[in-house]
Amino acid sequence: MSTVVETDVLIVGSGPAGASAALALSTYGVPNIVVTRYASLADTPRAHITNQRTMEVLRDLGVEQDVIARATPQHLMGNTTFCTSLAGEELGRVRSWGNDPLVQAAHELASPTRMCDLPQHLMEPVLVDAAVARGTSLRFETEYLSHTQDDDGVTATVRDRLRGDTYEIRAKYLIGADGGRSRVAEDAGLPMGGQMGVAGSINIVFEADLTKYTAHRPATLYWVLAPGATVGGIGAGLVRCVRPWNEWLIVWGYDVTAGAPDLTTEYAESVVRQLVGDDEIPVTIKSSSAWTVNEMYAERYSNGRVFCAGDATHRHPPSNGLGSNTSIQDAYNLAWKLKLVLDGSASPKLLDTYTAERAPVGKQVVTRANRSIGETAPIFEALDGLSPQTPEQLWANIAARKEVGEAAEKQRAKLREAIAFKVYEFNAHGVDLNQRYTSEAVVPDGTPPETFPRDPELHHQPTSRPGARIPHAWITSGTRTLSTLDTVGHGRFTLLTGIGGEGWIRAAEAQDVDIATVVIGPGQEYEDPYGDWARLSEVSDAGALLVRPDGFVAFRHATAAPDAREVLSDALRRILGHAR
């Protein structure tokens, strides 16, 4: 073996989780190496929906504008269509991804960012390029083989796939971001719940100018109810827009017990023709691949100095568009904790909060994505399409909805209701933004448990409660208008207070850990001209919020405190794992 390579953090995998972990760590000045067994970054679209919380993360990490420049904007994402083919009959639409006027208003109120659609093969270069520019060492064609760990670090054995030799990388910590068949998670012995391979699917990437079928109803997703379709257990095929309106990805199902079909160009084109419904339009097949739908989540995200993130810990179908979002947010949660432990500001106990905070989110995402599959069944039920029947009978059932009479009217109403219910997949704003962390890195303030007057999966509920993401409000500083989220992050804690909170400012300045201070009020550095922050902060002007580097509230005190320094010190000791 050659000389051992050393670093602070070794990251296995260059997908959304690994790339964003590298980007965050390099932004924070933490040396890191990324290894990937592949010769390049993602070469197919894969994950694509990028929600508001992820855009907030990318905003803090300084790449939001790079993502926006490459992405399909929100207004072109939202007419999710159900049809018999793109050229065929339309059965109905759902205003999706925040494009319903009422949901769009909720999006505007919730965040300074907008969601967008950026396929993985375009997202990864943004993350990786920025990470490398800031110090990450990236090694392609480098396969992780195994690891051992001791009290001081982790030694990973990797193989250079070009030379064929193996060597060791010694790191203080290892992050396994190596996907749904993670060897790192397996070697670390992470306990898993659920099951793999519950259904089979095929991705077909192709080029075709489908403007005449799509531009008038712009969308990310077009669901085709076609005989023989079994996508992820759903009796439909999916036509997904990669780039408007000439690059596409079709998802088509297969019987997982029988194995994937032979993915020839002829087979792929036949599927494309069936779902598009036009035999004349020019089609170029770019690639096809088979994959399985999974319903599995890790019950623990770490073992000693080894941590896993992304699909290594939560494996689920693409329903709700949560995969890469959850992966990036995993990495963001872990990176600042590693940074503070590595620089001596925090105890290693802080790292225990990674599992405590992210495992419940991962489980929720897996559950929600799989539940969304089942929520498609009522559409077929409305068309009497659940029981086995001939294609001719299914077409007759679809045609019946256009007839006159009570039965057809009931069928139309049932179909409208079934399609509208898909908001739980395509407009689950609460799933995106309502994460609540409970861990030792969050200090409860003694207030009664939170209640949700509206459905917490559909509706975002802003709060400054400890364990919640800081609410967004537009504030000003001189001639600048910025979000409250723009005052936090950047790898350090932030204390927010108002007029009368001078004691909290002095307390923050007296701490050993880096804490930025923000005073909001008339005549202060930051002002609240709309009064939104006064309403959303849920503390008095003299109260305080201590916000973590990831934008989540760690500590809240509703009023001034004569012993502010001692109160804040005690809270920080608990958060950083130094509590006595």
C-alpha cells in the first residue's frame, strides 16, 4: 500500500448529500476529501424537484443564483396533468409545486426563496464546482472498500479503479453518502426499517420537441393512464420534463418478480410512443435504466465516527420530490456540527443530535412518499380501472365520463375529487418546511406543546419555537431589503434581539463560541418596516432568539433577563454538549 492520505472528513459519494456536505464543510474551512467510484458526476436527470428549504440552504452556501440560472422556474412546473397520452385525452390537472394562487401566497410568505426544478445532472456540478473551488479534494474512479475506526479517527481503504491499487485515507470522521445500496451504512451496521425492492421501474431519457403537447399546460409531470403501466405499483406511466420542452424522462414500470425487460432502443421507443401518443414525431433515445422502488429508512444515522446521509439512510420512491432535498438538508445539519467539534468549540456529544434530528425526518419522508403512491388509486377507482380488464374496457370506462346522466356525472365528480387529493403529493408545503427538531442541541423554553390548526403536511406553520426553523420576514438595513434568514447561518450562531435586548448582546459577546448579533428595531442596524418580524418572532423586543448555523432556533427567551450571560452560557453548554 502507498502512503496514507490524511484529512479531517472523508466523504464517500458525490451525489446531492455528498456534494453538499463537501460544499458546507469547505465553506466552513474544514478540510475534506470526496471519493466516488464513478468517472463523472451524474449523467442522467434523476432527482429534480428543489423545494424552498433546500433553496434556503443553497442560499446560505452561496450557490442559490447558480441554481436559479440553470433551473426550470416555478411557474413552468405546476400543471400536473393526468391524461391518456400527451396527444390524447386530458382527464384533469392539479396546480402543483406552489402554483395554486393560495399556495403561491403561502410560499411567498414562508421564504425568501422560490422552489425550482433542477435535474441532478445539473445540480451536482453546481455543488461540486463550488466545493472544489473552496478547498474540497475530489477523487473520481476511487472506490470505497471498507473502513475501521478507533478513538481518534477512521481509516478507509479505497481502490483506485484506474491503477487498480488500493490505499488508505485516514480521517477524523467519515460520511457515507453512497446511495441506496450504501456499503458504508452496511459496514457501519446501521439498523434499517422497511424493505427494498417493492416495485420495479424503468427510466427512459429521450429528446423530442413536445412543445405542441405541453407548452400550453407547462408542468414538470404528466401522468399517462395507459394499459400495462405499473410505475412503482401505480397503473400509470410518467412523462417528466427535464428541459422545456425538448428533453424528457419517462418512468415506466415492470414486474419486479419477473425482472426488468431487455432495455433495447426499440423497446424504449415503443414506450415513448405509447405515452406521447404520436408515432410521427422525431424521438432520440439517450439512455434507459431499471431501478426498484424502496421503502426503507435507517433508525440510526451514525456509528462512532461514521455518519451516513441521503439515500444511504432513507430510500423511497420519487413521489413528493423529497429525495435530494432531504439529502442536502441531512448534510447541512451534519456539517456545522462537525465543524464545531473539529475546532474544539463543541463536544463530540453534539454529533449525537444528528440522528436525533434527522432520522425522524427521514422516516417521515419515506412514509409520505410511499403513501402518495397509494393515493393515486382513487383516480383509477373513479374510472373503474382497478380490476383486471382489457384495454378496450378501460378506454370505454374513460369515455363514459363524457356521457349524459347521473352515473356519468357522479363519475366526473369522483374523478375530480381523486385528482384534487393529489395535493398531498404535489403541494405538501408543510412536509417541506415544518420540520421540528427535538434533541440536546435544542433548549425547550417551557411553553405548551405546539398545535397545528391546519393540516401540518399541507400547510407551513411558522414559529420561533426552539427546534423550528427561524421564521422568514422581510427586514431592512439602510437601503437593503433582506430576509431574517439572511442574518443567520454562515457557519456560526446568531443571536437576534430588539430594543432593550442589550443584555443579550453583551452576553453573546462574552461567549467563547462565535455568535453574530442582530438587533431589529427603529433606528437599529436592522429595521422591521412591515411589522412582520414583531409578529413572527413570538418574543418581546427585549427577548432573544439564539439561532444555530443551520437556521434552526436553539434557544428562546421571551423577555430581557438580568442574568442573561449566565442563562445564555447554560443554554450553550447544553447545545454544544458541554452541559455539566
